[in-house]
Amino acid sequence: MIDFTPEQAAPRISNMLAAHESRTLEFKRMGDNKVVRKLLEAICAFANTEGGVLALGVADEKQGKGAARLFGIQENPEALDELTRKVRTQYHPPIETIRFVRLPCTLRDGSFGAVVLVQIPLSDKVHSIVDDGTWTRLTAGNREMTAAEIAELSYRRGVRSAESEPVPVDWALLDTPVWAEFAKERGFGRVRPLPEQMAQLGLAEKVAGEWVPRRAAALLFAEEPGGLLAAQGTRAEIRLMVYQGKAAEAGAKPNMKKPPRTLRGPLIRLIDDTVRVVLDELSAGVELASSGFKAQHRYPERVVKEAIVNAVIHRDYRLNRDILIRIFDDRLEVDSPGVFPGAITPANIAKAGSKARNPFIAKTRRDFPLPPNFDLNEGVPMMFAEMSAAHLYPPQYRQNMETATESVTVTLLNLERPTVWDEVSDWIDRNGALANADLCRIAGVDTLKASKMLKAWVEQGILVQPPALAKRYTSYVKPAQPPAQGVLLSEAQDN
């Protein structure tokens, strides 16, 4: 239990009372005899959704306003003791790093007491309560999940992966030159049959007494994995589109410089071929019609390669969609099917790196004669460092949740980062949303200049204006940051 002093707790209490129940915040009085069960379900739901905070000893907004909602944990102290015991034993698998934060305060009846914030992190697993099911978080409530929903969440979190599923592929179609190169590097001979060698690598499993290749084996070694796995709904190609201008224009004549190109093949060669083709396109530069000269794309080669490697290695191979690479005059976009696995988010990926959604593919690629990267979880932090060294904006990650097929897009901006951006970025990280007046103080500019800078950053996708903040005043956050309520929820986390 983390304890704050009354002075430290006061502003946190005020912020908490000003917030509303949501997918990441719930208020609970402790007087109900069945409250512990409900709290266990809420904690499970938060861990299985986006993480969140339970405010214990606080009535919801329907039961009062301001300090009148502060009943305190003193209403039922035994329930808190029972909860702290059960969070360690009632979840499978255990939910790690749950934190209890005690905030002393004056309660609604004028007595001195405390409320407790239970902070639940976004998990990289799928959690169930012993004898009480698996729960998910709604807008302002919790619901038990169906078996199909649990399976879907397991795939999304990377607990299960399509790469490990057996596929009806003839073994002869996997005995390819790519397999021969790999087997030579590993020192495999011809003494053991191919299925047994694949099984040794975890790339085959027995079905009805016969070895059957897993999807990862076909992706890694088949000459045309996309065509071979099409019947199972697996797409494994990359589509490259090069545009004239800064946006894709729909219509009878799209603004493409050339027809889209499809790249295919076993994953190791697909990566190499795609990197080579993309770098060739980037080296051709961008002809700016208005000025008559060519501007060069300035992304570091290592960054471009890492973005492509991650898209191929970590995509969700359940989804019937290609990886999309789009080259515009001012940016490069790599769009990979599937959401971030585990607890990776746009906000933490720079420090957390990447999580292997497809561990068989990630592990096997290390043993090729020339692996595409070192696989030391250094790739994403390297991308941020290299872009910074080149005086370019950091990679921009976003999850596309509202599209028919969910995906993760990384955008590399071909724009020099002004010095003031570093100060702005750091200010937002430490203080939250940025207003025009804040930028005026940071950059030493007037309101009009600050407005133009903010508008440009919004157009470039570097800043966004959350709707929750827009209703009150004009302010901005980085796209990777949570909405306004995230500032409240992070206060306990940061101490």
C-alpha cells in the first residue's frame, strides 16, 4: 500500500471527484456485502481491456456531488483486507503490479478517513477469476466474456498466434531452396525426414498421428506462402503504392506515380526484396512541381528496414489483408494488419520496444545466414534514436481500430524537426495538454505564430485535439497519449 500525506492527496481527490466513470475509471462504495466479488470482476475487466483505476470508498456521481461522495474505506475495512488477499490468489494467470494507493481525506460526515485507488495495468495476458469467468470493461461497467471473445482477445494479446496453427500443406512444397539455405546454416543433414526436422524447430505438430506443418513453416519456407495459404484466409503479400503529393486522392485517376506493386515470397526474401524496392523508390527523390527541383527522402536506412521487418514479423496472420506501404512526398507509411500485441501501446512503444506476436517466426529468422535484424528488442528504440539523430520527427505509431481490418501504422515524416519541438514534446510528457499560451511561453512567440505552429503540427499528425478537451478550451496532446482522463489516472502511477 502506498500512502500519501493529506497535502499530497488533496489535489488528487479534487481531480478524482471531477472525473467521470469510463472504460478506465470506476467508483465503488465499500458498504455492500458483495462488494469484493464486484471489485474482483472490475479488476479483471480493466486488465483485459485498457487498464484502469478503481476508486474505493467513493460513491458514483448519481449519489451526490463533491465531498458528499466520500464515504471512505472506513465504511467496510474488512472488505479492503479481503480484496488485498484475493487479488493475489483469485486470478489465472495472476495480474501483476496491481497497486493500492491510500489518499487520506475528510469524509462526507466531517470525520477523517481515506479512499483507496486500485491501479490496474493494461495486461499482456488474458485473465480469469477462479470460478467466476473472464470479464471485459464496457463504457462504464463490466461484462463476462463469451468463449469466442476470449479466443479473440487471446489472439489480439499475442497469447495465441495464427502462426502456430496446423495447415494442410504438402511437405514437398516446403522443401525449397530457402529451407536448404536455412538447414545448411543450422547444420541439419538429410538423416532425419523434413517433418521431424521442422518439428524439432516447433514448426510442426502431430494431427491424427501424422506430422502437419504449422502456418509459420509455410510462411518461412514456401515459395508462394500467400497463394498456398489463401484457402485458410491468410494473406502474406506486401502492396507498395507511390503517390504524387501528400495525400491519396480517390477518383477515376488516382494520384499514383505508377501502378501498385505486389511483393511476395518466403518471409526472409519478402523482407529483403521489399527493403530493396522501397529504398530504390526513396532514393529517386520527390520532384516538386512548383519549384522544379527534387527533394530527397532523408529517413535513415536502418529505420526504413526496421519498420518493414516489424510489419512482416509481428503482423496478425489471421487477417485476410496485405501489408500496405505508402510513399508520399512528405512521409512513408507502413501499415501492418493487427493491433499491438500484449501491453504495447503507441504511448510506450518507444521504451517497451516490440513484443513478438509470432514467436516461431521471430525465433527461426535468427538462424538464417543473413537475418534481417539482431532480434535484441533494440529495433524500435533504435528507430527513435536514429530519427532524432537525423533531426527528423520521431516515428508516429497509431492503431486503426475503426477500420474493417484493424492495423498498426508507423509513419516516418520527411520533415526536419525544429528545436522547439523537443521542448514542446517534453512539456506535454510532464504536464499534459498544451494550450496556445503554453507554446507562447515555451517558444517565446506571439499568439498568432503559436497558432500557426500548432496548426502545422496537427496537419502533420504530430499533435491532436482530444474531443474531451476541445469542449473546454483549445489544447493539444500527442496522438499516442490517452484522453484527458489519462492525466488523472497517471497521477497515482507516477509516484
